[in-house]
Amino acid sequence: MNKLWQSAQIEDQKVEAGRYAAELHPMALSMLARRGLLTAEHIEDFLNPSWEKGVHDPFLFNNMAVATDRILRAVENQEHIVIHGDYDADGVTGSAVLAATLKMLLENKNLQTGDQKQEIVYTQAVSGVDPEAGARFFNVVKDAGRCLVDVYIPHREKEGYGLNQESVDLIHQHGCDLLMTVDCGIANVKEIEKAVALGMDVIVVDHHQHGEVLPPAMLIHPKVDGENYPFKDLAAVGVAWKLATGLTKEAEKRGYQVPAGWDKWLLDLVSIATITDIVPLIGENRVLEKYGLLVLNKQRRPGIRALVESANWRKGELDSETVGFVLGPRINAAGRMEHAHIALDLLMEEDLDKARLKASELDTINRSRQKATENLMQNADKIMEEHASHSLIFAWSPDWSPSLVGLAAGKYADKWGKPAVFVGNYGGVWIGSGRSVQNYDITAAVREAGEGLLLRHGGHAQACGFSLDDQAKVIRFGELLRQHAAAHLVLEELQPVLQYEARLELKDINDDLLSTLKRFEPFGEKNPKPVFMSGGLEVVDVSLVGAAQNHIRCLLKSSDGRTQKFIGFYRADLKEVIYRGMMVDVVYEVGESEWNGKKEIQCKLVDARAATLN
């Protein structure tokens, strides 16, 4: 479906840019206005993210002091700590942040006491658990054969999201004294009540929507009612990092010798999930992402280095786009296709040779994920015509893997410009995932339409997950969800939109623009990578390139005689519009390419159409 091109430029917004008015490309003022940056102070904070000003004290969290005290008591007394994470990149990296910090503190404690019996291991171990049920404990620290720190991440399809009654029993049987949830837990009220009744203390590290009743736990969650922490939009890995930072600060007060810069060296993990979980890249997140990318590019962590190598990434520095399209999908592939412990194992690995073997395995899993997703999409394409008359796409099949339906939902929501919900089946349980459009809370819609039908549900305004136990309920739920969307969305107004920053003349594509765009990095949610539109351009030359002839390269000329090269990766389809002598409008990104040591401006095509503008 053709997308509606729409300018995002905000008119009549006065930007007090101060000294930046002369430093930046003229296009920068409209870009700043679009992001709500209208004063010199806000512009300064955005263009020059400051660690000192932008990163808040972790002890501003209401329960940080009590949580860090409880964890350090567990370390001192060598109690058994279990970290229960989620199977996506946010849960995996958040679990790794806390697991690595606890391992460091336990090692440090032994050095202080002279106890040399501690054995630090990195193995996937099934401890009295039926692997067919998907349950595994990832051992992080053992002392004379006794587990002190474990990570438990549920199997995506066999166990589902978050805690359940069976996993609580399993964790209790494993001897857990202190349970810490990461990227889950806030909605598991009954499960945490059970854990407390069994004698476990519980710390919830989460950022998801919560219900009216909160679990009886120490909550490290920026959005719960009454929470004083000033920044509300951290990813779960960001919340885990705040806990790790608070923990190391308190540990130092108690005499622990925490390695210099420990918290900052964890930011490579923070940078990954801050992008993949699509949290707003503003405020504290922007600061964490900026410094996290600096750490990520040092590739000091063997698992990260091996992951980059396995992806054959040789295109310069790792940026937010690389994280979103190269690293993040590989980490997520483990939980989608096998088990998330595979990704956790890689991130925790300290030996580079072993990390390379594990990264190779993860790369193979990701290739399988790509092929399976492609097959699902081809299958879904055949049934999409029936959705044209609905405000919401609802599709299901017993042959679809629940681990992939979220990817499909996201692609179709973007392609059709309407909410999309896809449902698959595993072991007789129907598991669905949805993605939404602006101004439609898909999680609220699922909750309202699915009352009395759903086994479980949860998510964010733009993404949801749920499960049902009967095909008839799936059909009924789909009907109710479509009715809900019809009542809240106007079908005629739903259309896929391609939003561009502003119209740009070819003469304005220069080094000053490129330098300004670099000042706006890192890009992400609430600070999208800019795309521009140029109209009324003549196609001077065009060719298909690449081994499969699936990229299009062209030279376009404006009415004033200026020319500019453009490349459209995997956009050979644009040859129907871009041919020699044709007048076209184009939407594109402005970046930089390097070949044989020579750098030049690269304009990457996003879309093209027959010219409608002069």
C-alpha cells in the first residue's frame, strides 16, 4: 500500500537557539521545534547531553535504599539469589547487568575475607528441572557446589511471559532466598504473594503498566503511583542499571573495593535495550544511550565483540541504527527460536574464543528466525485482502509460531497504517501479540475486549501480548477487538504515513547539514532519524546494482542544475518510478559512506513517486 507523505515540520514555532543559530545548518531550527526544543537551555541539554546534569541519583527511587540493603545482606550471608528475567533483549540485558554486578560483589567479598573456595561458573545448568518444560537455571556463582546467584528466564512458548505459579514453586524448590524480577513482575501480584508466603523476599525491577493492586515487594519501578524518581521512561535495563549503580555505591560505603567505573562499563548493555525496547530517547535515556554507545564501540565485553564479528559489521562505528537492526534482533532471536539463555550466556561470557562459538550459534538461530518470519509473512499476505474493511487487522493460524507473531504484527501495522494483532498456537495455547498506531492504546483495547476470555495479558500503549485457551475464544476475541477499534478509530483516516522532516533543496545537502545531523544523534523513539523530501527532480541516470540486482542507484538533477547521487538499498521496486528522463519526488536519509578511505555524502532512498511538485 502506498504511503501518504506528510511533512512533520512545525510552523510558527519560535526557537531561541542562541549561539546554535550560527553553528547549525538552517534546517536544524525546524528539527529542534519538532522535538519540542524551543529554548537555549533545552537545546543545550539535547545537543550536549551531560552526565552530571542528565543522570539522576539512583537513591531518588523510593525503595532503592531498602532494596540495596537487602541485596547486600544476601551477599554477606551468602543467601541464594535468583534473578527472574524476561526473554527479550530488555530482560536479557537487564538480567546480565544485575548478574554481573552480583558476581563482582561476591568475588570482592571473598577477596576481603580471604575465602578462596568460590567457584565462578558460566554454564547453562538444568537443576532438577524437566527441560521439556522449558525451565532452566543459568548458574552465575557457585560456592562449593551451592548456587548463590542464578538467572531464570522462562521459555517464551512453553512458559510465557513473567512469573507463573509453577515457576514460583520451581524457584522455591531451588532454594531461593531473594527473588529479583527484571522486565516483569509488576503485574504478577498473585505469584509474588505466593513467593512471599513461601519465605522469599522479592524485589521487582520493571517498567511495564501496572494494575490497581501492586505486588507485595520492594518496587524499583519509575511509573508506580507515588514514585519520586524524576525520569519515568527508562527501559527495564535502565532500571536494572540504576539498581546496580545504587548497589555499588552502597557497597563502597561498606568497604567493598568496586572496580573503577564499574557502572559506566555496564552501559553497553544499557544501550542495546534502550533502543530495542523503543523507549523515548530523550532526557536521561538520551544521556545513557550517548555514553552507552561510546562503551559499546570499545567492544570490551567479549560477547559483544563476538556478536559484532558474527554479524560481519564492517561499516564503521556502531550507532543506534546498528543496535536496532543488527545487534538487537540477534539477541531477541534466542528467545524467539530457542531459549533466551543462549543470548545471556553470550553476554556473560568472559573468554573471547568461547564467545565467538556462542555468537556463531546465535547467528545461525537468527538466520532461522529470518526465514521463519519470511514464511509467516508470505502466508499472511494471502489473507490480508479481507482486512481492508476493518480498522484493526486481526489474523490467526494454528501453524504460526507465537514467538514470531509480534514481528508480523509490527510489519503489518506499519504497512497498513492500522493496529495489527497476530495470534499463533503452541501446545494448545493461543498466544498473540499486537502493535498499534498513534493515539490507540492497544493494551487497553485488549484488556477491555478480552475481559472474561483471556488467560493473561499485558504490555504498553503501542504493543501488547496475551493468551487464550480455546480457538472459539480466539474468534470471539477477534470480533470484539475489531468492534473496539471501529468505535475508537475512523477507518477512512487510517493510512500508512511516511513522515519527513521538511522539504530540502539539493543545494542544501552539504557538509554543514551532515555535521548538524550528527549533533542530533543518537536517534530513536521521540528523536527519529531525519528523512527529507526533495521534489521535481529529473532522473539523469539510473541502474540496478548488487549481485542480485536488488538495489537501485540513480543521479537526480534539480531545476537549478544541481545533481546528487542516491542509493536505494533493497528498493529495486522503485525502478517503476525512477527511470531516465522521469521527473520524481523522493524521500531520503542523508548520511555518509566510505569507500577505499574516501568519505562522501550518501543519500539513501526511502521512497519515490512521480513528481507532484516543481
